[in-house]
Amino acid sequence: MSIEEFGISVLTLMENAGWSVAKLARQMLGGTVEGKKICCLVGKGNNGGDGLVAVRCLRNWGAELVAILGGERGELREVPASELAMVDRMGVRVVGAEGAFGDAVLLIDALLGYGAKGDPREPTAGLIRRANASRIPILAVDVPSGLDATSGAVGDPCIRAKATVTFALPKTGFLNPSARGPTGELYVADISMPEPVYRRYSQEKSIFTRDTLFRVW
């Protein structure tokens, strides 16, 4: 709605979303990321672009970053591909789906977004399974990969996140009790959606009058 009716670009929303992901990642790591290794699992769509913006921010804040692609470079959509080019120029290591997590202290799940339907397919599915098996804390971007954002149905496989940061308003799928396990702690972040968007979804005004990031549960 914001893109079509208000002319807010995908890139603007992506920048705001990625910065919020980075902010929560730093919070989860005790307030500083300097010298800490973080792996971002990157999908081909805008969710992956959000993750790559977070990579850029976290690198600027002193973290050691590795971007692990869930598919081939050529599969990335136009805007995420431009974000990937930027992190390339920053010297961030970019590897394929079989890339190792090593001594990472946090994984960022930016593989599949709210539009994904059905069970994840390979090689994304294998990357999800490895992330869960690693026991490294996972921060999911918008929704845990494998979780249906509308129904809350849990796919096979599905990321088991320590925390999830979603954008503007919680997705309806989070109301499904089955979504609680994969989601972990749920946060909502402001990405500059216009105030009429909130009214359309029965909110009298923006929910971010006091802070730009807050915990729902």
C-alpha cells in the first residue's frame, strides 16, 4: 500500500527495515557487536535485501560479517542485488548455501519473507535445517523462514528463532499459537509506513509514538 499509494520506494522501506534488524541484533548481543561474528542467511527477495542492509550496518558497527546466500547470485531481485553489490564492495565475505557458520554468535534469517507459501525447497531447506541444528541464536527478519505469515502454519523445515523482528504491524499468522515456538520473542519495528496505513488496519494512529522498536511478547 505505501509503495503504490504514497510513492515510498522499496529501497526506502528496505533501508529502514535493515537498520531495525541491525539495531535488534546489537541489542541481543549485549549492546555491542564489535569483534563478534554474525552470519546472515540471504534469500533472493526483498527479505534478503533487508538482511543485507543489516549486514552493512553491523559491519559499520564493528562486527565480522559473512553473508550466506540461499541460492545463486543471479537469482536475486534487482534491489537485493544492488545491496549485495554494496556489501561486496565493503569486503564482506559472501558464500554459497553450504558456507560454514564457524564461530558465529548470531545468525540472521533473511531467507524467506511474508509472501512465501508452502514448505521451503532446497537449497534453502537445507540451510534452515543447518541453522536450527547449529544451536546458534537466530534473529528472524519479518517472519521465521518456513512460517506462513498469514495463517501461522509451520512448514517443514522452519527456522526456530530466538527473536523475530517484524515491520509496521504484526502479521496475522503470529496470532496462531503454533507460531509462538518458531517466532521466539516478537518485536515490531517502525519502517516509516504512513499513518493512514495504520488506520486501514483498525489502528487509530501509528503504534510507534514512544519508540521505533518494541517487544510484543
